Amino acid sequence: MSLDTVKNATGTPDAEQPWKELGLKEDEYARIREILGRRPTGAELAMYSVMWSEHCSYKSSKVHLKQFGEKAPENTAMLVGIGENAGVVDVGQGYAVTFKVESHNHPSYIEPYQGAATGIGGIVRDILAMGARPVAVVDPLRFGAADHPDTKRVLPGVVAGIGGYGNCLGLPNIGGEVVFDSCYQGNPLVNAGCIGVMKHEDIHLAKASGPGNKVILYGARTGGDGIGGVSVLASETFDSTKPTKRPAVQVGDPFQEKLLIECTLEIFKEKLVAGIQDLGGAGLSCATSELASAGSGGMRVELDTVPLRDATLSPEEILMSESQERMCAIVEPQYVERFMEICEKWDVIATVIGEVTEGERLEIFWHGEQIVDVPPGTVAHEGPVYERPYARPEWQDALQADDANKLARPATSAELREQVLALVSSPNQASKSWITDQYDRFVQGNTVLSQPEDAGMVRIDEETNLGVAMATDGNGRFAKLDPYTGAQLALAEAYRNVSATGANPLAISDCLNFGSPEDPGVMWQFAEACRGLADGCLELGTPVTGGNVSLYNQTGDTAIHPTPVVAVLGVIDDVNRRTPMAFTEPGQLLYLLGDTAEEFGGSAWSEVVHQHLGGMPPKVDLGREKLLGEILISGSRDGMIDAAHDLSDGGLVQALTESCLRGGNGARIVVPETLDAFTFLFSESAGRAVVAVPRSEELRFTDMCGARGLPATRIGVVDGEEIEIQGEFSIPLTELRTAHEATIPALLA
């Protein structure tokens, strides 16, 4: 097959091209021709196809995501916001923290181990590219029905991939979620997050400036894995003699990534780079076009100098390959020799593949022939923008009218006890230790809190004990009932979880998982969730620093529940003052903070006992969430709270179960006169937490709550070896532990 050069493309305007097979629409292909004033070469077509994919260009979501900037709260700690590899916030003492959550959903269904492993690898490189040392990872996961045969295929592979890659990198896995729902059958959600730490002066951005500066590709060799993995499988049209399409799932090598991390951090320390970009989605197409478009000049690349694992790769395939463990750096000529020395020290392959030019074009050559000549901004940032039609689904009113508050409730104390055990042993509420025990949560020695705590927490300064906490949350059932409220509930829960540990919430990253944007009902869900999240962040003062959108998560016409996942990052001045969730001391007084109402729409109880989804989700009061957060943080800082646990999925009885089992102590609980036992135990009203208060601090704590106007109800005491709901029932901790811990191993054995 002859090389398709720019000269050839100019002279053969009518040559047929596989634009449709590469995922482009007819009008998109026409626009590319308009931009270039000719038909694209095969290499240019490859670049535009991956960079204009939904995953890379956000073409269906941009119009709604702009709210995160328009409604951003003022006077925040944000140092770098949306548009870079990851957001960066100021956490004090000269430190900056970068964090982000992304999706690797579709690859993880096709090949669970590598899909999940490379999801971790990619998000870690995003953090590294900002100039930071990665210090921890998190993994919000969602699978199909727990008892479905395919869940037994997907879940163990995903967990092994996350653990295998993260453990080999030496990064503690400190948080995340595991949720089961049949709506995710065929569309598991594998979201991955990472936290990195640096000093303010060490922040790096993805830009290529300075004519004459060298473009250096370093890390692993480029192979045929992951070609077009973010958009479509690479088309065989490029070379019809090849027997099969290249695999669309990348293959990861965590040991190569570990070398790449240490090599890059040493390069940063010596201040050898003027710009840097990781190679993730869209590979070299992304790195070269984004670096060039964000800089002040153009770029010339000699593609045939790229180190390959497979010598048969065509130029198009090299540009589309998403092979892992690669970075692209812009280096001034006088620093190139030292850059190469450091790469050699760490056994990392490094090659000068081009240089920054005076012009405004991205030019790529193959053995001296020009195969790409494009304005880089049109590839990287000026793709199509769709204002897709959206409309409230016709079924939404009927779903909300199917009120969960009217479902049959337990008629006796025995039935109430039975439903408690059913809830805490259900797959979504049961212990996930079978999963989390496969992750190294304490490597590096700075993990302060990890699963199943409300939020993960790591120390970032060993002298001052400065630390950061992160929680990820999202409830697709709530968002299905009302996507605006559901997104705010996800934000509120993650905010509450961070506050419960004693950390002050600063900012968020999000991972927005939805069905097809071509469905007006799905687009309405997406628009409402974005609006809810933007409004919520403005009220809570937590800016969106960046994130990810994952669309087309559906099988046939059936979409997943709208699942906006929110990661909240918080800072704590002294990790020694953190608040754990465990009830550790008999005699601790238990207080319920916040108001409890009859709110069962989308609840765990309605799902477990009645297999029901309908009604309205719990109401959101972000002012109350902020007040609750202030009380939890102040109580932690001033020694008034020994333990705290937010109330969310499963309500109070789930929180009591987790805190009692975590601490190995029971509790005697009294139902308040204003509530019936069922509502008291199972309601999922937001803005609530249960705290354990030392007797010596009770007066000071209740005075603080009273002065600030937060309802605080004393509901019991830590005592004994059972949970006793006085006047109703008791359950020994041994029975509770068996129910809570046996479910997941039995399902996945």
C-alpha cells in the first residue's frame, strides 16, 4: 500500500476514505476537508477520528460542562482548573495537590484485567504530567447483578487489574465504591482516581513553546495494542492485507510505569522540561496536537523515529496507538543531553522525535515524506460541538409517582430484625473486604484512613502531619429518579464523607457516566445532572477542577442509570486529629446529627426488601450539609468526637452496623419519641451523621450544635456485644458479622 502523503491527498481529492469506519459522521468528514482545503491524508484522518471521538472531544457534553466554569465559586484554593491533565489545589504549607477521576468502562468489559489495569496507569500518568508525585489511588466500581454469571467474569478481573497494577506501582488504594445493579450488565463502570502532591513551584502544564525546543518521546515502545481504543477499533482499510483488527484494549506494564514515574520526577527536580503531556487516550495524536495547540508555535515530528514494538505498524496506527507507559516532553536543546542521561539511568527509552517550530502548523513526516499538515487546534480543541436535543422522558412522571414511601413496612419487631439482617447482608451493603483486601492500602506508610472508612486519607508532610482526604460517591438509583437532585446527593455524600474524617472539603473532580447522547431522554438526564452539580458546587464553595464524561454506556436501547460519580478532596492540618468510623470505647455516647424524615425513594431498603425503584429521592439541603460539615470538622479538631460515620445508603442501621463491627463494640439504641423504629433505622434522609462523643465532652459538643442550630439527638451508648434497639430487638455482633461479611465471598467463590 503506497504512502498517503499531503501532496498525494491534494492531487487525489476524490479518493475514497474510511471515515465512517473510524467513527466520523459525514458532516464531520466534510468539515475536516473544509479545514484543510483538501481531503485529509490517512494519517490526518486517523488523528481527527480519535481526537474528535466522544471520549476525547466531549462534543456532546461541552455545552453543558461549561456551567462548571460559569458557576465556579470565588475565593477558592484552585491553582489549575479545567482544561489541563488534572486540576490542582492549594492545600497550604507550600503544597499543591492534583487529583482527577476518569473512566475506563468499555475496555474493562472487553478485557477486565487489562482494561482496569490501564485505567489505573492512565490516571496516574495524568497526575504525573502535572509535576506531582502520585501518592494514592481510588476506584469507584459498578457491576451488573451480583448473582449474574458475567459479573463473576468481569469483577474478579477488574479487581485483579486494579490491585495488580496499583500494588506494583507502590500506590495505596485508599477509597472507592463497589455497587451492583442489573442496569450495569454489559456496561460495568470502572472509574479510577489518583491523588498527587507537589510544591507550588513544581506545577507543569501541557504546552509546547520555544522554537527549536526538542520533542522527546520517552517510556515504553509503541505497539499495536489499544489502537483507537477511545473511539473505534482501527480500520483494516489502512492495510487490508493484515489478518485481523488490532486489539482495542491497551496492555499495561506497571514495572515500566514505575520506572517512568521515578525518571520523570528526577527530570522535574532538575527542571529540564518546558512542557509535558502523557500519552493516554488517542496516543501520539493527542500528545502532539495538544502540546502544539497550547503552545506559541508549531511542531514538526519525524514519525519514523518513534521506537516500535511492532515494525509492521503503519503511520496511521502509530498515531492512533494507545500503548501505555509513554510520555512526551518539550526540552530546550541545552538540556537534552542531561534528559537522556536520566532516562538511561532509569532504563527508560527516550528519543527525540521532533521540534517546536516558528509556524502554526503540526507537521508530521514519515521517512522524509509529509503525511500530516494541520492546524493543531483544530485537532485538539476545535472539534465538533453538538447541542443535542434533550427532553424529559415520558416515563419520568410515572416513575416518580410510584412512591416508595407507600411500600409495605415490617409489621412486627421480628420482621424489623429480619429486614435489618437482609439489608446488611445484601450485596451493596455487605462488607467489600474480599475486594479491598486485594489492594495494598498501606504501602509508603502514609495511609491514615482507607476502606471501609468514610474517606481515604494520606499524610503528605511527615513533619507537620498535613494530610488530604478523598471520598468518591454516586447513586444511580437516586439520579434515575431525579438527575438534578441525584447529582447533588452524590456531591453532598462525598462532601459529608470527607467532613466526617475531620478534613475540610476543598474541590471536586467528577466522572459522569451516562447512556447514549443520541437519546433525548439520556441527554436530559445529563443536562440536569450537570446543572445540579454546578449549582451544588457553587453553594458548597467546592469548584470542579476537572473530570471525565463517559457516554454510550448502554446495551441496545437500555441505558445504565445516570451515574454521576463525584470525588471530593479535603485537607486536614494534622492527620493525628482525624476521626475514624469505629466505635472503640464502651461508654461513648451516640448522637444522631440532622433531621430524619420518611424518605425511602431509591433507598437500599426499597431495593432489598421490595426490589422497587420509584418515588422521589431524599431532599437536598446544601446549607445543612455545609453546617454539618463544619460541626464534624470542629468536633474532630477540638477533640469532641471520637468517631463519626455519615448516614447514606441503608440509613442509620447500616452506619451502626459498620461502626460497631469496625470497633468490635455493640451499642444500646433508643428510638426517639418523634420517630417510629422503621423510619429511624432505614430512612436515607441526607445531611445526617452518627457520632460517638466522650462523656467528658458531651456538654461542650451539644452546646456547639445548639449554638450553630444543628439538631443533635442522643440515641444511645456504645456498650456490650450486640446492637440492641430497645423495645424492638437485638442482634449479637457475631451474627451481624457473619451476615455482613459472608455475602461477597459466597457470590464470587
